[in-house]
Amino acid sequence: MKSNVDGANLGESLKGKTGRRYWKSLEQLAGTPEFQKWVDDEFPHRSTLLKLDRRELLKFMGAGMMLAGLAASGCRKLPEHRVVPFIAGPEDYVPGKPVYYASIATMGGYATGVRVKTHEGRPIKLDGNPNHPASLGSLDARTQAQVLDLYDPDRLRMPTYKGDPAAWSEFFAKAGAKLEELAPNGGSGVVLVTQMVGSPTLHSQIQNFLFRHPAAQWVQYEAASRRNMIEGAAMALSPVTESHFRFDLAKVVVSLDSNVMMEGPAAARYQRDIMAGRDLGSGRTEMNRVYAVECAPTTLGVIADHRMPLRASLIPAFTRALAARLGVAGIGAAPAPAGVDENWLAAMARDLAANRGASVVVTGDHQPGTVHALVHAINEHLGNFGTTVVHTNPVLPKPTAEITALGTAVEQMKAGQVQMVLVLGGNPVYDSPADIDFKGGLDNVGFTAHLSMHDDETSGACQWRLPLSHFLEAWGDGRAFDGTASIQQPTILPLYDSKSEIEFFEALIGGAREGMEIVQDYWRGAMGEAGFDVRWHTALGDGVIAGTQLPAVQSQVLQGLGQAIAQMDDDVASGYEVVIQPDPTVFDGRFANNGWLQELPKPISNLTWDNSAQMNHDTALKLGVEIDKKYGFIPADREADMVHITVDGRTVEAAVYVNHGMADGVVLLHLGYGRTRGGKVLLPLRNKPEDHGGGFDAYRLFRSGKNPWMVVNGARFEMAGKTYPLANSQFHNTIDMTKVDSDREILEETTLSAFLSAEPVEHHENPTLYDEDMASGVIGKSNTSVEDMGWNDPNQYQWAMTIDLTLCTGCNACVVACQSENNIPTVGKYQVQRGREMHWIRIDRYYAGDGIGSEWPVNDPVIRLQPVTCMQCENAPCEPVCPVAATVHSKEGLNQMVYNRCVGTRYCSNNCPYKVRRFNFLNYGNHDDVPVKNLLNNPDVTVRGRGVMEKCTYCVQRINHARIEAKKRGDKIKDGEVTTACMDACPSRAIVFGNKSDETSRVSKLLHDKRSYKLLDHHLNTRPRTVYLSRVTNPNQEIEA
Amino acid sequence: MPNKETFDERILTGEQSNAIIDEAIGGVVLDQKRHMHPEIKLPMGLKASPWMVLLMIGFLFVNVLLLAITALVFTGIGIWGNNQPVGWGFDIINFVWWIGIGHAGTLISAILLLLRQQWRNSINRFAEAMTIFAVLCAGMFPLLHTGRPWVAYWLFPYPNVMGLWPQFRSPLIWDVFAVSTYLTVSLLFWYVGLIPDFATLRDRAKKRAAQIVFGILSMGWRGSAKHWHRYMHASIILAGLSAPLVLSVHSIVSLDFAMSIVPGWNVTIFPPYFVAGAVYAGFAMVILFAIPLRKWYHLQDYITMKHFDWMSKVMLATGLIVCYGYAMEWFYAWYSGTAVEQSLIFNKMHLFDAPYSWAYWLLLLCNFAIPQGLWFPKLRRNFKYLFTVCLVISVGMWLERFVIIPMSLTRDYLPSSFGYYSPTIWDFAMFAGTIGFFVFMMMLFVRFLPMITIFEIKELKHHLDHDKHGHAEEVKA
Amino acid sequence: MAQLFRPNANTYATVSLIVGALVPFSIFYFGSTITRSGYNTGVGIPLDQPIPFSHKHHAYELGIDCRFCHTSVETSAVAGLPTTEVCMTCHSQIWTNNPLLEPLRVSLESGTPLEWVKVNRLPDFVYFDHSIHIAKGLNCNVCHGPVQDMMITSKGRAFHMSWCLECHDNPEKYMIEYKKGDEPRKQVFELYAKLMAGDKLTEYEHFLAEGEFREIPKDKAHEGVKLMEARKINKAQLADCYVCHR
């Protein structure tokens, strides 16, 4: 702890200019009372740990509030404040201005480039790095949310031995001695357990370690690994390679139960490429066509032109049938599996064949290796190899997780052949397959240590609990999906007495180098001395190391693969089948203590805080879920029935959630919940259990066998006779495109052909009897015309936004971006159940079908998404009703919300037809007892207190900065100079923001697009500034779409 | 209580003289014993009077109210059931309901005075008292429903260092003025009306303390012709002032909804519809108190069956206006032809798919079906029926606000934002607390102030005697 | 029966009625007076600092430019405070043993920053940007009062919102050139140059130096308008709430 504060020694060693900056910034940070407060106290929350209740919890999550802020009313004395200047100012640092760094976030061994925004030395936001292939400037929800983990008060703060505080030096002394002792027999009995290792430096260190201790074992394990993909490649390809997709070149995309836009190391990039192929914004007249055959609705399925729900266990048969239709060698004749429409399949096959070399067929990581192999064969047959499907050597030194090796290691532990286990990161006790008793193994070992950010299940089972540095605190490196290497540079000194894996290994082998030296030394070796410093600094600046992308390699499908696969008979489910997947938000459980991700509505299901047993309506009925007498179906807004699911004698108790659009007989479980240790957010609280879900632990059904992701047969189900409250941010709302709701004109859609043939519609003003003056919040104005309102005064900036419904996949990246940019608090499960979540932007999910009448349930519904945030109505209903003029209209056409003027009558929210205003029913934002959280706040945005209304204002803080800079330059804000957080984050570039009085700006072009329409404007004449571009699909004419 | 009393057209019965009237009404205040019976047997051999019991219950709930308010101010609106999309729930329901209760008082005292309705004399005093207490209850809610009550003073226009004024186009600001004016005028009117009675009490009081207190309150009233002259002018002017208030206050309250664009709120008929509803509820409450009070304090001679007859007829009339309003809602839905309006009615009425339809049908039962009995004189004079009907109407009027306020909010324009509203224990605590406060104040009023205008009854008796002896009625100055 | 009140009771009655009527007004009056008083706003009340730093001495008598210490005032939202090293540029040479400067030396040796007491503080929901006000040529004294005369620095203005609005509503009324033809950014510091040089000040400049806040003289009104246009000040947009509140 103390070593953080006088970072002098480290500061000296970091003589690089970047290095010095951190040191200074920390010093400044050290001046802040928050920092002092917990520097003085080793365990600042000793007290709160004892008396923890819901309010406490809320304080632990989300952003903090400077009390003086909103509480300060007209006649109140402000408290005396201190200002603390530097000792010596860093030369290139301007107080009050943010500084940006390029770095990487690593998951599953693969790196994604991030741009870290730091304010006064505090990292406060993660954006994508435009130079990085896996990001291209946008960033998925999970990665963005990791900035919250940095300030997680539940992080391990210092090494402990059997619960007692200890020093790193002690640990390394003990570990060193142990290694010495085991040295004679080559370090046999030493087991290293790591997550997927992608970092070249770390890998070289591990190799180095294994060189010194040849008999030591290194087991690499992560639950969500791409095992089946590698297996498929091994089965099909020579040489064995890793394949990447060029979706930007693909005209036809067929997804066989995969979601390339949500899973895998290139998810964000693939989303960008696929959606770029569907973007009609820039005058393009052609779209790619997406077919999705899937067991559960995915973001890819939602945007697909043709979607077919199909059991996961039928996908192999379906793939074979497809291969047969395409004439892949050796398959022969293969019938389409039961329930599949022959014409559908045939039409799709024809479509593929017609687009040789310009199509991609992909399958999901949870599908068995045979399917991956056959998909390779199909792609090669379609001539996609070398065009849309690119092969490189595997990026990771060890491309796959070693479940079997883990199993044998555990056996040895139990047999007492292991003396020392070092677990670096990860949480195997929690996330190893149920039939591998990792804890039992650890209990049998003399020396166990766990390097981890949290005191989680594995730490609990180890003697040494060692704090791991957050990636924003440490030096490192990593490779992207295509091999491009990047340097991970820290943006703040470690908040606690923690070490990164790299520093850990350095110390373990008795080295004395600091993180930066270690990484630099490695790359000096890799790049060569010549001009290293220059290349190093370029690499730091760009966030990528030029020319490190892996070269494409030629790879063919093995002869006779077709026959081989044709022979295989895959097992098909006789009853219900269980599909297990990493959770869309908390993933494999590593983000379970992250409030943002816990409260982030999961794509399509919109569940928060829990996982569930998802199935379609029929399956739920067959399992014995009670239908609601009143509604005639199973409503989403009542307590969910619980079901017991038993596999191999292990049972989990899960709440049933009806997820419309899933395939019959499939039960989908998500990993990552049911955690028992590792933080306050992931645990149900003692006194207020309803406040956290916590969910159930699906790992109990996760087996080390051939394909852990599916339990095709042998799962038993019985109703538990209990119910469980699920917190759903949105019920099953439906829109019948044909009936009553149709004239609400909420969603508009068309097909590509119709769109191209359609005449451009001229945009007419709505006729109105409504007194225009009512639209201006400006007090004392009277009889002012539309122009005087400045609504469209061309001399002012007129901000506007378009949201392209064709491109929105519902990935939620925008929601987290907004939360992080605007200090939006999280509220906890109970408050979400009450309908009080605070997200400023929400993604509405509609099912086509009459939500009220008897037509429920729909098992294959049309699913439509619509991001909704404040529309910035020119004629805003919220404005005239506010008694204190806290929400008024600006000259630039924004609907301003003045938090400190708000008295909280909630009238504006009642009168808002879009219901985009959010009210602080409780003091969600405040956590003065967790000051470390305040470091995360964006200083450019007021933190709202209790009793205040808040909403989106187009990231007005960014507009203001741009305006001021432009004024100082003496010109106007250029198009693209101001972006909103949601726009930055969106991987499919669905959101465009800009100045509509500038005719040349992108947004004003889109506003005049044929597709543009204004939500509810037709009824209410609200004149929204946020305009939607109606959804365009590109259905295959041969299929009845 | 007796079910039937012999009905005659008289509004003042029994052998009367000024002394008898003074004793019958003034005595209630001056003589503590009058509050000690009828005697009620309580468990454990305790004895109490209805007055004591009601006072105690009232006091209990006043404390509940204080507790609820403290919890609210220290924790936040979050302890209530309000949410997205339902920004207003019990808070505004109760506000509107209480404001409504108050209306009968003003109507009786102002409009009936201007119309020279003699039957108002016996009921105006405690009806006006109810008005004031009801407005006090109502006033709490707009204040406390704000997220930050400590800055609620921003709703008042005053020169401030922020250089800001309130938003005068917001109906909530109109409320501020409407309600505060209403309270002020009602208080004045009430007090002025009390002055001559204070004098009577001062003169009849035995205890020195009472004499002094009433002496100060009566402001040196000596009943001289000049006093009476001034007094008549004052009361006519005040009546003139408050007559429009009867209509304006609830019209403005109704504009909180009519001015918005929420389907189910945005209805042009609201002002008259709300006023009628207010009078409806108001008279119900008057009868609820009149029936027991006249019994307990032996005031049958002054509040006769005729009074109840009149009041029942007023209720019947206003009740029908309210029901007309309900009918209009169906018409709108059909005539507007817009989805939102139609699904709104659907959402109100559909027995199965609409979560709150129970409230709507219960409302029709309470406000339409049951009160229709008032057409029949026999039922109008049946106290059991009358008392129940008045209870039912009070419930019904509360339900009406429930149906209008939260129900409309749960289903507005975007189906994605459809929500539910479920009140919490604190919502009920606040509501029960205000009722307790109301009862408590009424009991104090009964104890310390004459619940019927003594001098007006005397005046009335004078007139009646004259009429009896065939003299022409002399007109007062 | 016995007389209840003596005749003078009438007087009491009348008086009490009048007083009763006055009470609310007086409460309101005193309330608003206190709000605006220095007691509440802290205007003109020197705060004791770790080191009794004198702007009068440094800025006026020695004539050190504001920007020497407040480095980021032209570029950033915050003006910035001098780092210990900046102080030491001079004080390593002069007053090296002055006891008053002990905290400074300690700070440098121990590496613990000085903690000054904030004089001009805005609530957290107000976002003020120095750089843009400088860029438009607004003199420091307009908001900070007669800084160049302050022995110990004190608050120059109450920073009431209404006061901010006076200028944001009608910027032209506060636009003035201290030296013809200079770019706005330079204008800011001309006033001090004049003071130092002892030049003749216009009446307005004089009042500004004294720290009095007032509009430019009526006869200069048209110049103000011209300046506002020359400096590209977007009057229409200047009073939008989110210019200061986000």
C-alpha cells in the first residue's frame, strides 16, 4: 500500500516520459481526500463489512456523488475545500484536460485494443482503439465495463497467507525455497495453472520457468475456450490452422448455431464487418444476406434475413444436409433433419452456390468438432478459402484449454504427487468441469498460491492469496485474433499492493526488473536493437506493433473428410437437450462482481442480475410450468417457476425463463452465476436476498467429456415447486404489425427491393393546433415563432442523431458506454424489479404478435430491436410541465436537463411519451463510504443525487468541450468532431450524431434518407431530433420471408 | 343509530328558544361532560365515549403519519411504490381525493349562502371545518411527493440569487396558487363566521380562562347593529370571493392531468367532471360525520331529516355528472379512433387481460350502481343505507383517482415501457396517517368550537316564527 | 359580569394585527439580505493559508504576469496553481530563510504538496472554463475583484447565478478594449500593464481595478456591441443552461 504512495523508486525506474507521468498523476491523486482516506486505513470497509444492507450495497455499485453537488441550494454555505498543486508539474500535462493512452484488454488470451481516457491520472473510460484490428474504434460491452473492476472495493489489497496479511517478499522467499527443494528432480510436483496465455512476454517467461524446472507441469485452462473449433481444424485441415473471416467481402453469411458477433476474440470486428455489408446509409444499394439457424435467438439471428430455430443437436445433421445439397465430396445424399423446410434449405444452398468465393459459413464454439470440420469442407467447396476465409497459424502458443491435462493434474494432486500449485489468474475451483474436483486436489497440496484480483473460490482454497494487478495498472502485451501484437501500458500505479503475472514470474525466478523493462526486453529481442526506442514509442502511441500480423497460410481440407463425417452418426436428443454457454454479460463468471455488467440487460432476454433456464413456451409447458389462467400464457412479469435439472447425478435448481424464439426441446443455461465467494456484488446479501440474484451455478452440469457445452441426452427435469423473482428490465411486450399497435408507428421496416424501388418521401411538417410557444422552456417568451425558438436556426449548431434499425444488433455496447461516460449508477436487482433501472439508453425488444390476445405464445416470433434514448424533441412535452423550468430547450435544439434545478415532481417523466427519463428514487449515486469508487467518476458530468430526474443530453459535456475549443480556434465545430459515447462504442455504427444545420454533415444527409422516420411524431408532433432509419432486410425471394 | 325517523319538511324541530339553542350547541363546547356519552364499554371494564375513542385513534395515526414522513424525507421517494413509468401514485391520488373532500364545505358556505338557502345553516360550520382540515391533508402530498422537498420553495415566485422564476406554464404552479388561495379564503370565511358565536361562548362561559380565550377570539364583538351590518357585508364579500374557488380549485387540479399528453389524462371534460366529483365526495363526507354527531350530541332538532334529504339529492345530481364523465371516456375511445385511446379503455375494462380492471369495475359499482338508491325517498331517509352509500362513495372517488392516475401511466405510448404499479406499506402509512390527522382535527374541532352556527340558527328560528305567525319576512340590511 | 379586558386591550389588538401582518415580510427581507451578505458568500473575507501569499506584492509590486503561476488559464478549464518548483524558481534565491516560507521548503524536501485553501469555489454542478473567458478578453478582475490589491487573497464576487447571467444575457454590456487593436486574449492583461506603468485609466478601467462590477458606460454601448461581434460571441446561445450545467 505505502509503496504506491511514494512511488519514487518505481518512478525512477520508469524514466520513460510515460512512466513519469503516472508517477506524477498518482502523486496528485494522492492529494485527493478520497485517496488519503483509504491510504490511511488498510481495510477501509472493515466497518461496512459487518453491517451490510441494501443501501450499503447500492453505495458499493455505480458512480459516487460529491455531496456538495446537488444538495447545495441557493442559500447554503459551501464547505471549505483544499486545492493541492503538484510538487513539480509534468511537462506535457495540463490540469483539467484528459489524457488518452493506447493499451489492450485481454480475454481468452486474445487482445483487444483500447483507448484509455484518464482524468487527473484516473482511468475513467475505455474506448476502442481505431488502429487495432479487433476493435477498429468500437468496443464491446464487457471490455468497456472492465474499468469498473479497477475501482472494485472488493479487490484483494495485499498478499495474505492463510488469511493473515503477509509481504510479497515472504511469499517469494517461501516459494523460492520450495522450488529449490523440488529442484533436484527437475521440479516435478510443481503445477502451474494459468488462463489462456496470449502474451508473448508471459509465454517466454513461462518457457523460461519450465526450462529451469523441466519436470514442472503447465496447465492452461479456461472454461470458455475454443476447444471444438481447434478440434475441428485438426480434423479437417492440413496444415492445422486458425481461420478468420472476411465478412466485409461476404455477400451471403450462413450461421449454423453460432454468434460470431458476440463470442470469440474478433466479435466486435466481425460485427463491424457484417453490418458494414448491410449499411445503406452511405448510398449503397446492396446488402449481404444472413441466414441464421440457431437453437436460441442471438444478436446475429435478430438481424438475419432468414432465421430458423433448430435444436443444437440437429445442427450436425443439418450441416450434412447442407453439404449434400452443395455437393461436398463424400457426403452423398443426406436428408434434412425433421422439421426443417426442404425448400428453405435448398434455396439457401442455391444462394450459397451462386456466391462462390463471396460467402461464409460459420458455426458456434459449442458445436462439436465434426461440425466445424464439415463447415471447413463446405467453405472450401464454395471457394471461400483464401477469399472470405483466411487461415493463419494459431495465434496462441497453446491454442486450446487443456481440460484433460487439468483432470490428470488434479488426480496427481489427490494422489499426493504434487507439492506446489501456483494458480495464476482464473478461478478453476469455480469454473473447472463438475467432474474435476480442483478444490479437493488443492486441499491435498502442501504449497498452494492464487494470484487473483478477488478473493474468490480458488483463493479460498489456497494458502497464499496474492493480489493481481488490473490490466490498467500493469505492463504487458498481447496478440489480436489476427496475430497483431500490442503493448499493454499502465495508466495508473497499482491501487493496492498487487503484481501482474509478468511481474510475478520475474520475481519468482528471482529477477529484479520492473514490468516495463521486462516487456521492453522481450520486444527488444523480438524487434532487434536497431531503432528500438522509436519503434517502441510508436507502438505505445499507435497501440499496435506494426507488421506483427500473422501471414495467411495455404490450408486444404483433408481428403476423405466427407466420407469420414458421412459415416459418423451424431447423437440426437430423444428428450430435452441442455445447451450451456458463457453468459452474455458476466461471461464465465469473471465479471460477476461487476455491477455494470450484472445490471446490463442481457441481449434479447433483457434479464438482469441472474441467469436462468431458458426455453421456449411449448417446452416450458411440457416441463410443467403453470400457464397463467388470466393471460392464457406464461407471463414474464410474474415470479418464475423453478426447475431441477439433473445430469450425472448433479442437480441445479434454476428459474425458468421463457425465451421466445428458441428451438423446441432446448434448455439453455448460462455459466457465470452461483458464485459463492469473491465480492459483495456477486453474492446474495444476508438480509436482503432479493437485492442480488446471484443465479445458479451451471458449472455443475459442465463436464470434461467430449463436448462440455451440450448435454444431448441424459438430463432429467422436474419442477421444483418453488418460484424465484427474476429482474427483467422489460416484459414480453409485443407489437402486432397488422393490428392496433400498427398505427402507433413504432417500428417501420421494408425489404431491400421495396426500398430501392420506393419513391423518396418528402418530409412534411405535421399540421398542428398546438401552441408552438409551449415548446420553448424559455420563460417570459411569448408568441415566438418556430424560428425564434432556434429549433432550426441555421446560424446555430442544430444537433441531431440518427439510429439505423437495420444495423442495431442489440449488443448493448452503447448502454455501457453511456453508463461509463455519464456516471450512471447501478441500482440493484430489487430496484430493477420495481422498474427503476437508470440506463439512459435502453434497447427495446418487441415480438411481432398480439401480446394481449390468444395468439400467445409465439414460438418462432419476429424479434425486433429499437434503441431508445431521449429524443431531444423540438416540441418536448416534458418542458412546459416542469414547475421550476429545470428542463428547457436550448438554442441548439437540445432538451436540457438541469439536475441542480430539479425538485423531482416527476411530472416530466409522466408526460414523456418515450419514457426515457430516469429518476433517482433513492440515493443510488452516493457511496461516500467507498471513496475509491469516486475515482471512476467522469469529472465533466454532474453526479446526480437523490430525488433528481436525469436523462440523455447527447453527451452535452463533449459538445461543450468541442464548442469551446472551436471558439478558441476561431472557427466552427467540424462534422465528426463531437461524438456521443454510444456512437463511439457501437460496433455496427448504427448511431450517427452531428450538426443538422450543416448540410454537408453525415447526419443531415441521413435525416433526408428515404428510410428516416420520427417515433410517435405522427401522433404527438413532438418533432424528435433523434430520427430512426427504418429496418431494411434482404430476404431471399425463393423463401417466403 | 335509528334507522328511520319520522320525516317532515321542517329544518328546525322541537321547542326552541335562544337559551335552548345556546345550551344545545354552545353547551357542547363549554361543558366537558357532553363528550362523555353515549358510553361505550371497552374490554377490561374500561369506559369511553365515541369522542374519546375517535380522538385516540386519530392521535395514533397522526403518529403514523409523522413516522411515514420522517422515513420519506430521510430515505427518499424510493420507499414508495412509484417507478418508471408510474411517476405518480398514491401521493397524487390522495392529494386529489382530499382536495375533493374539502369542496362541500365551500359549496355550502359560499354558494348556498349566496342562494339564501336556509338549510345550509345547520351544516355549514362543520362542513367548513372539514374543508380546512382536508386541504391541510391534501397540501402535504404535493410538497412531500417531490424528490427534494427541501427545495420545494422554488415553486414560489420570489426574487432569488439564481435569477430564476418558476415555470408559470406548468399546471403544478397553478396548483400552488390555487390551493394556497383556497386555504386562506376558507380559513378567513370560517373565522369570520365564528366571531358572533365566540361572543356567545364568551358570555356564557363560566371559567375565566374560557372567557378570556373566547373574548380574544371574538375580537370585541358586541352584537351591535353596526357590527351586524359590517358582518353581513364581510360574509357576502367572502362568499363572493370563495364561490368561484369552489369551481376553480378542482378545475385547476384537474388540469394537472388534462394539460398532459398521457392517454387517459388528456381529456377536455376533466374540469367540470372533477368539480362534480369533488362535491360528490365532499357531501358524502359531510353526511358521514353528520349522522353520528347529531346523534351523540342530540342535535336532531337542528340537523333534521330534511337536511339529509337535500344533501342526498345533491349527491345524486353530482354523482350522475361523474357517471356521465365515465360514459364520455368510452365515447372518446371510439370517436378518437386512435390505438392508444382504445387500448386505454381496453386496459381499464378488460376483465382478464387488464391488470387493474378490478379497480375500474369496483369504481363503477361504488360511484354508479350503489348510489342509484338515492332516487328513492325511503332509502334517502334510511340512515344505515345513507351511511353505507357515503362510505362507498368515498371509496369510489378514491378508486376513480387510482384509475385515472397510475393506471393511465402504466400503459401509454410505447409498449416497451408498459409497467406496473404496486404501492408499498409506506404509501398506505401516509394515506392512513392523513385520515387519522383529519379525524383527530375534527374531534378537536367538535370539542372546542361550536359545530353549528349558533346565531344563524337563532336567526333561522326568528324567520320561521315570523312565517308561522303570517308576518312578512323582513329583509336584513 | 366582570369586565374581561381593560380598554387598552383595543390598542393591543390593533397593534398585534399590524405586527402580525408585517412578520412574514420582515422574515423574507432578512432572509434574503443574509443570503446576499458576505457572511454567506464569503466575499472580501481573507482565508488563512499555509503561506500568507500576497497577490499585491507579487502581481502588482513585482509585476509578475498572472500566467507565470496560473499556467493553464489560457488553455484549460482550470487556471492551475503554481507547483512548489515554480515558487522555488525565485525563492531558492531570495527569502531563502524566511520563516513564512518554511512550509514551501518542507514541501519540496518531503515531497508532500502544499495544501492551499480554495478561495473561489463553485458548486460541483457548475462548469466554468477559464480559457474561453480569457479567449474572449474578459479581465480577471471582472470575476475575481481587485486581485492586484489583495494582501491575502479573498473572494471577489459572490458568484451568484443571477450575477453570472448579467453577462451571459448581455455580454455586449461588459465588452471593453484596454488597448486598441490587441487580440482579446492579450486585452485581458493590458489593464495590469497600465496599472504598473501608472498610465491614465478610463473611469471604467479605474472602477474595474478597484474591483467594482459595472456595465460599460452608456456612451460606449455601441463599441461593446461591435466588440461582441468582432469576438464572435454567440449571444443567443450564451444563456443556454448547459453552457454551465451538465
